[in-house]
Amino acid sequence: MTIEQTAVPEQAREGQELEREALDAYSDIVTRVADKLIPSVASLKVMQRVNGGRRPRGSGSGVAITRDGFAITSAHVVNGSTEGTATFADGGEHDYEVVGADALSDLAVIRVQGSDLEAAELGDAEQLRVGQLVVAVGNPLGFSGSLSAGVVSALGRSFPTRDGRSARIVENVIQTDAALHPGNSGGALVTSDTRVVGINTAVVGPHIGQGLGLAVPINATTRRIIGELMSDGRVRRAYIGIAGQSRPLPPKATRLVAQKRGIEVAEVVDGSPAQLAGVQRGDIVVEMDGAPISDVTDLQRLMTADVIGRTVALTVLRAQGPKILDVVPRELERDIS
């Protein structure tokens, strides 16, 4: 028998041992997430007031984030409702009320009428990497306390949302191959350190394909939204009144502004802050208050409550060169498109 022939079985044994170790590590992670998160994730029964009482109108999941009852869910889960019941893994059923919902981020905050809840710890989706192990915790198809594990399939996805006539793109959405089904919406997407990095959505539409697990990320932007919902019950957003799309800049313009793309203005809303400031169709927006703007999501990110009513410098490119316009953003109302 040659040396090469005797080495093969040894290599096979080493490979099997590595596989066993990997499976053990995988099981340890999923079990740890289950132990930590299942007590924090509730099965929500969404109720609607009717004559003589109330009736169920939907279901989903919610994640407790404070011991005194605040929990996060998806805005489309509560969908105009003001109350319901939350059932946790220990069997405890509690009434809840909707504190605030923001359809444009698909996030909502509810207040569970209970105390001493098991609060989940929020993480930071900006630290995620493609291929990283994640676990979805929720109540798919009414089966409470269910887990599905997978990996981060892609980062930086987006999907459109709407509130009345106002539309917005939810950005930096997490895509995972962890199985999600109706009832998972509002549940937690969790990393191996047992921190919640996303709120799962099981919505399927023309822009969201079957078999794609998506989650709204927990990051600086959504933490701010959650905080505003907890304190004020709503999210204030600014609006300037333009529509357009990202386009490459010509070489000369690229040298002038040190960036490669901007938003070409296709429409300016009549009477809007942009029109009053002198923004024109064909302008290319490249900067606001010193922050570069390459696409619509860059502009959305800057449309926060602190710029409402404040004069901001909007830099646009025209044939004659860059021009700085003074714009005073207004608060975005539901009836503004």
C-alpha cells in the first residue's frame, strides 16, 4: 500500500471531524439565539373596533425592546389599527396599543400592557456581511416561537413603500435565505451575538420576489425613526418637491464637484420649496448643505425633521456651471406626492 493510499482515509476523517465541529457550532448559535430571543418575540393579533366590541383583522409578530412594554413591529402588520393582543412564549397574553406607525419605513411601535418583559437588544445592520449567519424569529402561519436560519444573501436592497400619495424607497434592506412566511412580518432578524439587526417583512409584491426573505435594517436611520415613534407617535420628514433620477455627470462636471453622479430633475412641484427657490427641470442636484447627493436615497436621507423650516443650500448643475439655491424644506404631509 502506498503512502498516498493510506493518506486518503485520514483526510476523510479530518473532513468529517471539521463538519461535525461546524454543525456543533451552528447548533450552538441557533440554540443560543432561540433561548435569548423567543421570550422577546410576541405573536400579535391585530384587532379592529366594531359595534359591540372588536374583531381580529390580521396577525404578525412583534419584538419587545424595553422591559416596560415598548415593542417594534412592521407598519403593514398594524395597518391602521390602534390595538390588539400580544402573546409571548410563556403563554402570557397582553393587550397592546399602537403608539405610532410609519408606513414609509414599514416600522411601527406598540406599547404592551405588561411589565418586566424580556427585552431584545438592538444591533447595527451596517456591520453585516454577505454570507453571515442570521436567524429569523417570529410566528409564521400562526406557529408561535418559530425559528428559521440562513445567511445574509445580499445587502443594500430596496423596496418601495407608500403612505397615502407619498412614496418612499426603504433603503439598505437586508436579503436573507432564512424562510419567511405570513406571520413572520414584524419579527426579529438576529445575528449570532443575539442582537436584532432587522425587522422581517413577508410582504410580496411586484418589486419583491417570491422566496426572498427581506428585513428592514436596524441602523442609525431606523433607530431615529423608532425613537420618534416612541416619543411622538409619528415621524416628521422634510420635503422640497422635486422628482428625478440618478444620472452620470459629464467629465467636466465630475471634476468640478468631485463626484460621478447626481439627480437630474424631471419635475418640480408647483408651489413647492424647490420651485420657490428657483429649481428648474433639467437641473442636476449634486449637494445639499455640504452633503453630496448622487441618487434619490441620498436626498431622502437628508430630509429629516431638523431641516424643516430652515434654509439649506442646494447645489445644482446647469449649462453655465454650478449654482447654489436657498431652499426652505417643508414638512411632508400625507397628501403631498
